[in-house]
Amino acid sequence: MTWDARLWGALLVVCGVIFLDGLDVSMVGMSLPSIGADLGVSLSSLQWVVTGYVLGYGGLLLLGGRTADLLGRRRVFLVALAVFAVVSMLSSLATNPELLIAARFVKGVAAAFTAPAALSIITTTFHEGPDRNRALSIFTTCAASGFSMGLILGGALTEIGWRWTFLMPGPVALIVLLFAIKLIPNSPREEVSGGYDVPGAVTVTAGMLSLVYAVVGAEHAGWVSFQTIGMFVLAAVLLTAFVVIEQRSKHPLVRLGILRSGSLRRANLAGLTVFGAYVAFQFIGTLYLQNLLGWSSLETALAFLPAGLLVISLSPNAGKIADRIGTDKMIIGAMALFVIGYGLSLRIGPESAYFSTIFPSIMLIGIGFAIGFPALNIQAVSGVADDEQGLASGLFNTSTQVGGAVVLASVTAVISSQSVGVTAPAGMLSAYKPGLAVVTGVAVLGLIIALTGLRGLSRRRALEETEAAELTAVQKELADKEMTPAA
């Protein structure tokens, strides 16, 4: 398939959305300590600035992906991107944490419609195989580029004022929108009668909100309190109801049959651990560098930057590697690097030298993302019909965002429980290390999930070898018949 100028333009515009997402997440991450100091936000409340966005994003991604299939990917992409731009600029005016968190939630909702639309535009435009793998590798590179640029911009703008980090994505989104109007082609709409699965969207979003609130609230209420247990029970009931609704709905938000694919399930579960571990790691790392070591926001940004630069430089080749060795081996290698990287971060001390303790972790995590995240994107949409590409991409993005919300909430609860009444640096360090231990444990879980792919790979190879042997035997039998003279 030859890529002409218009096709390249459409790809780059769509990649602009994931660039914007990376830009926004990393800029806000760098400004968290400043927000906490300016608005008087506690640690447990501060994480909701991140979690609010993640919940809006993850909670409605499934609806966003399905809506893109039903209404047309271009229409959904443009409308949601416009909302994202407006809310970005308004959020910079927030005067209290409640308004700020609410604005972040709405931005997440807008991103929940742009991201799956963008990914499904790619997967329906480029045929499965080398072309799609190449396009998805570029997609991942743009995400890393946005994240890396966001680190620098976030660090620099926070020195001026944290509100600038909330304002900046707005104009960028408007620029992307203007190009998108011209370059994104119209896409066919799926004709259905029966509307949307609103009950499914409501129950799955409310279920995930309840789950995260249960984890976050456990810090104050207690893990065995009526509130905490009640919220866990409510989350279980709502998510169970979601499954029942999907089984009975004529036009379900999630066609449960799509989950029969083992590779799709592994990609989603592994993506959950990858994003969850990293969001929590960056949260702890930012607090550690700024609050404990006294680094500025810009210095903190530069500390995380090498990981993004590695992804930018290495991920464009991920598609070629996937063509040669397959995604399963790439994902296993990436997961192993994550485990080692996060494990090394446990060596931090009250006066750690960056290049001997933190830098090795940053480098290993960066290489892991460069080879692992493109492979997960490829695996998550492989073998899926065009009319369900929005659903498949929505499922994968939902998994990553839910992972970010749940793991971050869990790690924050652990840190908060260990830092009650603590002000000395040594005490804060003893609170950060259990959080890093949780992050490392999540990475280990991701490696275990990835290793199950080897068993599936062995089965596929055995089946292919059996089919090849049967075909060879049939061909030999036919050849023998042709060579045998008629009686």
C-alpha cells in the first residue's frame, strides 16, 4: 500500500490526538505539588486531579468507541476534540480543587470519544499487517513525543504558574481540530435501530467510580469500615449488572463475544498493569524529587525525559520487529524490563544520586514502553472486524485508563496510611517505598499475564504444524494417484 500525501496528513492529524493526550497528562503530573501547595489540597485529594481525568476517560471509552462506529468516526472525532479544547482553557480558571477535578473529569470524557475514534480511523484505513503495524508504531511514537514535550513544558510553565499547564492543551487541540476538519475523511455509519446502550454505559462508569472511591476512601474510613465494604459491594453489583445488561441488549456497548480472543484479553490485562504501574510511579517520583529532594518542577521533568526520548527513537521500529518475531515475545520482554526497572527504584534514599539510583529505572522503563506499548496496541486490534475496531480500541484504552485509576488510588492509599503525622524526610521515604513496592508487584503481575501468551503461541504453532503436515500428506497422496497408471 502506497501512502500518499493526504493519507500521511490524515495519519498525522489522528496522531495529534494521542500527542495531545500525552502532553496533557505529563504537564499536569509535573504541576501536582504546586497545585497542592496553592489550593491547600491533601495527598489523597491531589491524586484526584489525575484520577478525575482517568475516570472520565476510562469510564466512557467503551461508549466512545461504540459511538464512533455508529455515528461515524470523523463526526465523533471532531465534536469531542472541540469540547476538549474548550474545557482545557476553562479549567485553567478553577479556583478550588472541586472545580479543577470536575473540569479534569469532563476533559477525560471528551478524550474518551477522541481516542477510540482516532485509533479506529487508523485500523480501518490501514490493512492488517505491515501497513497497520507501521501506522500504529507512528501512533505510539507521537504519544511518547507528546509526553516528552509535556514534561518540559509542564516543568517550565509550572515555574511561571501551574494554571498555564492546564491552559496550554487548549490551543494545541484547536490547531489539531482545524487540520482534522480538512484532512480526516468521512467514514460509514453502522446502521442500527435500537439506539445506544445507555444502561450499560451508566453501570460500567458508576461501577468503576465506586471501585476507585472505595480504595481512596479507605485511607480515612478504614479498610473494614461500612463505607469501604459498602462501596466495594456496590462496585461489584454495578459491574455484574453491566455484564447482564450486555448479555441481553440488542445493541450492547460491549459484544462479550469479542472477549473470546485470547490475544485481545492478554493485551487488555497487560495494558492495565503497564499504564497503572507507570502512572503511580510517576506520581511517587514527582513527589519524591520535589518534596523530598527539593528539585524544581523543570528539574523533575528533565529527570523523566530520557524515558520519553527512548520511546520516540525506538518505537518507530516496533512494527518491523512485530512482523519478524510477533507481539507476544515483545510484550514479555517489555514486562521483564518493567519489573527490573521498578524493582531498582526501591533503592531510593533521602539523598539519592540520580544517575546511580533513579536513572537506570527510567531507562529500563523507557525501553519497555518503546517495544511493549506498540506491541500491545497491535495485539489488541488484530483479527477484529472493521465494524468493531472502535470497540476493540475502546476496550484497550479503557483497560489502560482503569489500570491508571485503580493502581494510583491503591498506591496513594498505601502512602497516605504510612505518612500520617510524618514530616521528617526519613519518614516520608518510608511511606514512598511501600508505594513503589506495590508498583513493582503490579509489574510482576503484568509479566505473569504476558507469559501466558507463550502457551497460546505454542498451541498455535502446533496447530499450524499439524495443518501443514496434513496438507503435505494430502498433496503427496494426490501426486501418487496421478503418477499411478490406470488399471
